[in-house]
Amino acid sequence: MKTSDFDYDLPPEFIAQAPIEPRDASRLLVLHRQTGEIEHRLFRDLSQYLRNGDLLVLNQTRVIPARLYARKLPTGGKLELLLLQRLGQQTWETLVGGKGIRQGARIQVEGGPAAEVIQQLDGPRRVLSFDAPLTPELERLGRMPLPPYITAPLKDPERYQTVYAREPGSAAAPTAGLHFTRELLESLRSIGVDLAYVTLHVGLDTFAPIAEDSVEEHVIHTEWCRLGSETATAINATRGSSGRIIAAGTTTVRTLETAARAASPDETVAPYEGPTDLFILPGYKFNAVDMLLTNFHLPRSTLILLVGAFLGGSTPLAGRDRLLAAYEAAKEEAYRFYSFGDAMLIL
């Protein structure tokens, strides 16, 4: 399948530069898979599409202040670091912005420890070994790593966190969850919708569009995820009682479907903790997701492929056609796109 099959034109004015207030005042495009019907609602109307016995699964990862400024030693050349994944007490997989950063190079974090490049990965990815642990100092040293298409400063860094963020480790927010308020979550509980949590620390692929002409040639980078025994029990019980599993975001989908690969024949998912390299392409058979909440994604991205797969079932290009038609409808109605934009509910 060609990467260009999942391309579309988006004028810059559609890219949301700031989150809307309150969170649940964002718009919600509701897309019915069986009929193709589209409804235009508000996110706070979500409860009208869920029912008693459903299970809403949320990614509780928390964005760390992963953007650091540094200088190359001994020349003093300016560098920018984006922490992607902690590999050890003092070791991080990192995106390094700057020239000549090869294995063995030494760098100095501004206001923090020095580090050495101990492994040179593809593109700008490097493994850095810091002279002291970074984690205790990140709040002081780091900045919120907003995506490059957001050029306006963020007044409140907590607006790039979900209200249920608990587990630090992401280089980007699971943006479908940014629309939830505590009050909306409580209202869902009041109608009998249960909540469950997973963790996937968002890494490189959020920032890396597919460069290959064929999507099958793209190698997705691994991200760490966890689906605990309590959540696994809730999911299996929900399916056993004919409830529906609603995934809040593509990161939640990847975690659920990774855990489904580890399940026995009489389970939907099994507990799982570890790396996932699951690359969901059109034609994929979903095992653990009945409904999907998601934002409007960048063209030619792994995320838009996942959503197209969810819409298409066993007919790959049908999902692409439905998705791009929905995106055109969203543009006609002046929806806001990307991380701080509006949302879709796919039934």
C-alpha cells in the first residue's frame, strides 16, 4: 500500500495552536462505521453514545519535560535534545538536534550534567549516558516538548497533560485524552460506564511521518507499554457480559492489541508489560477494541493508518476512503486539527 494513499491537504489555519477551554467544549465528529453517517456534536455529548456495561480505557502516561538545551564539548556548539525513552538509571534514547554528534561525542546539558554518546542509531537518534541521573532534575532542566506544528507558547503546561496522567515517561501527550474533564469522567461513571487504565509512553513515531513510498517498508519504533492484571480482568469481564471496549486514543489501541496478542483463546487480553512494535495497517483484525476516540492526525502518519485500519476492517482502501471523507467533512465544518484540535468518535 502506498503512503500517498493516506495523504491529504490541510491549510495551516486548521491546525489548533492552543487548547480550547473548558476541555470538553471541543467538538466531536461521530462517525458510524456501518452506515457512514456523520454527526457533529460536542465532546461533552460523549455520554449519549456510551451505555451501562461499557468500559472506557485510558492511557495514564504523563508527559515529561523532555526537551533540553545543551552544548557540544569542547566547541560549545548549540544542541537540542528530546528525551524519548529511559533505558537505564543514567541512559536515555534521545533525538539530538545538531551537527557532528557521533558515537563518543561529549555534550553538556545547560544547567545539568554532561553526557556521552554511547550509541549512534538511525537518523538523529542517539543513546546518551549522562554523568548523573536526569530524572530528579527534569522539572528544572527540561521544557514541555510540544509538537513542531504548534508555534504558540503554552501558558499552562498542565494543558498538555490529561487530567488522569499518573505515570511519567512520554515525549508527547496521548491527545485524545486531553478532552476529558474530571466531571465528564464522573458523569460517565454515573451511567454505568466503567473506567480502566493502561500506560504507553509515547515516543519517536509521534514525531516521525512515514518517509517510505510503501507503508509496508516502514519500521515502527518500539514504545514501552503496560496493561495490568486489574485492567485485563475488567476487559475480559466486559467482553464476557457483552459490554463494549472504548479505546481513548491510538496509544490505548496499540496497548490493548499488544495485550491481545498475549491472550489465551478464552481471553480478550492478558496482562502485558514491555516493548511493543505493533504496527497496525489497513487490513488488520482488531481483537480488543469496539469503539475508538481519536483526534485528527497528520497525513502519511502511522496514526492515520491505524484509524484507517479501524474503519476499513478487512477492506483496506475502504477505510482510507471513509476516513479521508470524514476529514473533508471536518474541514467543511471548520474543525480544529492535531494535538490541540477536536476529536472523532468511531462507532
